[in-house]
Amino acid sequence: MKRRDFIYTTLGGLAAGMLPHGSILGQTPAPSPSPIPAPVKPEFRMLRRGVGCFTGRGGTIGYYIGKDGLVAVDSQFPDTAKMFLDGLPDRGGRSFDFLINTHHHFDHTAGNKVLKDVSKQIVAHENVPGLQKSAAALNNSEAEQVYAETLFPKEWKGTVGDETIHARYYGPGHTGGDAIIHFEKADVVHLGDLYFNRIYPAIDRRGGASIKGWISILEKAPKDFGKDTLFIAGHGKPEFGINPKLADLPILRDYFTALLEFTEKQMKAGKTKEEVMATDDLPGFPDFRAPKPNRLSANFDVAFQELSAGK
């Protein structure tokens, strides 16, 4: 994929995927826009032992291709879900044993409508359908939704051939229903939107997000994996991509820690939320910087709300 196309598909899809749940400049709910048109040049990338990732528009799709079955993690948008379905190597017309949604956001679940008839089960954390329904009602998109019916509270395991897929819920983070998906034999982990690779992250407070909880997840979850584990992020800045290393994971944790510390310091100095939100840069994280509009203002907004609620 050319760098220009990657920028359009990754950042364009990211913007389209999150606007309905909170505008880029704030976390104010808004009517759902149509997905932002962007050139799409889909790319399949094999990682290890039948597990790969697909980039089109929206959150990265993970997949497993085995002689005894298929698995998909997330489904992007209807148009890119069809590209994924049509282009998946060695599918041979087979259905997916499992389609797993890492969380409810529509750039990860809108393609469920395309994949539902070729998926034996749709799996997600137990909070996902409710959050998806609430977001759909807010955005008048109820008719477009397909919900997971196999739900779990903390952990779920499925087996396809000799591969074991392990989904874990560590608590509220990006939303109140994010799961991390581990292909255990391949040792490949799909982080969903619990990892934005050097991009100001979307923090869906309305959808149950917790910055402090997210920090805790990014401290706990890496301990369940090893130095040879390969990772798939939900989104990534073009120059850093969507396959961070284990050593990269603390970067987002440190960003959130600094975000809370900076915001709390400004609050103690008597700054209003609007004054904090007007801050142009969070010192110490140059890789995250991006031209406006970006999500830094919204991140300060959520940090201010979370710290205020904690008093």
C-alpha cells in the first residue's frame, strides 16, 4: 500500500469511525454522518501461522485462515467488509467459525451486516450489544446493526482446528466493552482500539470509557504476553503502522498518565475546562502531534470530566 493511500484509508476511516460517538473537537454527541469517502486500497498482511491483518477503512480486521476453519476479528464498514470477504486468501467460499467484535464502534461492527450470513457465531463482551444499541439509537442507525449473540463477561475461548482463540476483558478502557483477542498458537494479539499507535486516541466516555482504567489495562495486559508476541492495533499513524511491538505498549499508557497529570495541574491552577481544552500540545509526546482538527482537545475534555467526577 502506498503511503498516500495508507494515510487516506487509516486516518479517513478513523475519523469516520469515531465521529458519531463524539466529534473530533469534543465529545459532544452528534447525528451520524455518512462515512467519510476515501480511496480504499485494501491490503492483506500475513503475520504468523495463518493469522494476518487487513487494512481498508476503519479499525483493522484480524483473521485466521486454517485448513479446518476461519476466524475474523472486527468487520469495518459494509464496503470494506465485502472487500475483505472477497479478497481473503484461501477462503474457498467457507464460512467463518467465529466473527469476534473487539468493541461496539461502527468502524469495527458496521461490516457485521455483510459477514453475518457467512459467520456461524458473532462473539463479543457482554456489554457490547447494549452499547451498540445505544449508539445506534443516538445516530438513527438501528436498522443497520447486527449484534453479537455469543457473549462473555470476562473470558471466552474458541477452538478452530489446532488454533485456540482467547478473548479477555480487562475492564473499562476505550469503551466499557473492549476485548483483547489472542491467537494462542500463533501468539498474535488483536488489541482492538485499546491501542492507538502514536495517534491521539478516541476516549468514548459516553460508551463507558475510563482513562484510569485504560492505564490499568495497558499495565496488566502486556504481562500476559511475551517478547515474541505479535500485535495488531486498531489504528496507527502511517509512519508507525498497525503492528506495534511489546515494548511500544507502554507509550500509550504513559500518554494517558501525562494527560491526567497535566490536566490535574491545570485544574489546580484554576483553569477552566475550556482553557485546558485549548492547549495545543501535550509535552513529551511529539509522535502523537497532528494538524488540527485532532483529538487532543477531546482528550483534555474527557480527562477534565474524569478528574472532576473523582472529587
